[in-house]
Amino acid sequence: MKTAHPTARARLPRVTEMAHRLLAERITAGDTVVDATAGNGYDTLFLAGLVGETGRVYAYDIQEAAIRATAERLDAAGVRNRVILRHASHTAIAELRASLQAVVFNLGYLPGSDKGVITQADSTLQAVQASLERLAPGGMVLLVVYQGHAGGEQEAEALEAYTRKLSPRDYLVLKYEYINPDNRPPYILAIERK
Amino acid sequence: MKTAHPTARARLPRVTEMAHRLLAERITAGDTVVDATAGNGYDTLFLAGLVGETGRVYAYDIQEAAIRATAERLDAAGVRNRVILRHASHTAIAELRASLQAVVFNLGYLPGSDKGVITQADSTLQAVQASLERLAPGGMVLLVVYQGHAGGEQEAEALEAYTRKLSPRDYLVLKYEYINPDNRPPYILAIERK
């Protein structure tokens, strides 16, 4: 039978939707995960939902405004106690002793804030490397890479060069990208530890 | 609660799995779809399942052995009547008058057969263009692109150049690719008509 609502059919999953799907498939209750770039806290809240009451989310941001916004969002949802908020660069992931199921990076600048404060290629690469070293078997580092802002292109190139060289015996690197854009939309790099 | 079977967690969807997911999300009972490269008939059978008893699958292959294998597979599953098998190049899609919900291309050569008979950049581009012209709004052309065989690389480059230029007002083009392989694995180009 022909459906009565052809417009309700699924579209190709957009980048943000796909990122959330990949996280939801990978993370279960009790997991320890990281939001490397808390930003306005939407992903932190999403992760807190996935890890449940027994799980733990570490969330980092170098901007006080981001930490405040994230804390408020978590309080409002009643899941503040699942999250350890750190006003620090994501390079502080190197201090974690936990085995991580997932680490999420939303690169670029904080929406609605100072566009001069952006993630940088060097520190991002350090944070990604620290994340990979703490990743549990079967765990995933998920990067949403923005290129539209100043410095974004260099960061994207550095990340792609780094991830392309990861040993296929130890990691699988997926690139999920819309290739005929009219602007420079974000794309996904997802690294799975075997 | 920590899961007892961490190895049972979802992995990143491999290329074939992702291709089937995208088709399953897009196609519903009653649809008209095309398998541009029937090959051994696995995708034809998968499509016949998705379109149901009231739907229709057009399946093309230039090799007699592929048509035979596909017919046998469809007979065994009792869905032969949903499929119109054509012993012809996929450029014959240009003769179709139907409005298509999806068109699938598995490029390269027929597994287990003559590796000298491969899809060619020119005819593949013609067939893709004919498919796009017959695509219903919200429809999708899904290409699984193989580069490992002789001629595969040229075909892949031609397809990517063509799809990158498709107007973003009319189409979205997704590339789904593992970028740190130890060989040259297939990747997906999925074109969604808006």
C-alpha cells in the first residue's frame, strides 16, 4: 500500500542527527564518556541521558559562559549529578584515569559567543590523542568538524591528516560528509577503537 | 547498569550495512525502484522485500549469468513477480517512464565472474543522470563505489566530480567513507532529491 504521507519519509541523516545516532548506538547506561567541548550543553545533556544514573560524563570548556550555560541546562533536567563539569581546555582529558566509551568534540566556536575563542589544531590534536589512549575497546571518538570560521580549515586539515594515518589494525575512521554544499557545512570524523 | 556484553555494542555501520539502512529508511510498500546492477541479485531481493507485493523493482545487468542468478534467487524467495529483469545496460533506465523512489548502483564487476566486464565511467554517468531525471521528490540514488579493480579509480573520480557539482538547491550528496583503510574499500555516494 502506498503511504499517504510521502513527505514523512526519512531523509538522509543530517550531520547533527547522524552524530547523535552514532552516540546512541554506542553508549549504554553505566558508561563513562566525555564532552570535550561543552559549549551550550546540548550534547552534555544528551550524553547524560545515555549514561543514565550510574554513568558519568566529563564535560570541558575553556569559556566560563559555556560552563554556566551547561550547568543550568543540566540542573533544569535534573541530571547535574551525572556530570563532572570542568572549566578547562579539553587537553585536560590527559589527566583522566577512566576507561572511556565515547569522547565527543564539537569544534569551532561557542554559538552566540566570542568568535575569537576557537578550538585550535594543536590542542585539539593533543586532546584527540589523549582520548584515543583512554578509549575502551569498542569505544569511539566522534568529531564534528566545522570549517566555516577563521582557523577552521587548518584545524580540519590537521585532523584529517592525523586520522587518515591511524593504523587500520587498531582503528576505523569514518568520514560522513555532504560534498555538494553551497556553504561550508560541518562534517563528521568518527574513530572507532577495535 | 553496566552491560554484561560490551562486545555486543553497535559498531560504526560498515558500507554495505549503511547502504541497506539508507534504502530501508527511504523505501516503503508500493514504491517503484531500480537495481541498476543486479549482479548476484542480493540487492534486488532486498529491494523486492521493501517494495512489497504492490511495488515494482526494475533490475538491469549486461551479463546473462547475473540475470540467471538473480532470477533464481527471486524465485526461491517467491518474489519473482515484483521484479522486471532486464538483460541490458543500466543506461536503459533512460527508457523508463516511472517515477522512481530509489535507484541502486553497485559498481565494479560481478563477483565470481569475468573481471574484464566492469561498469564504465561514461555509461555509469549516463545511467546516473537518467536516474536523477526520473527520481521522485524525496527519492535517492545510492551508489556503492568500488575502486580496487582496473578502471575503478577513473569511474570513482568521474562520479565524484559529477556529484560534487549537483546543485545544492535540488540535491544533497552524502559521501560515507572509511578514510584509513589498508586496502581500497568501497564507499557510498548517496544523492537525495529535495
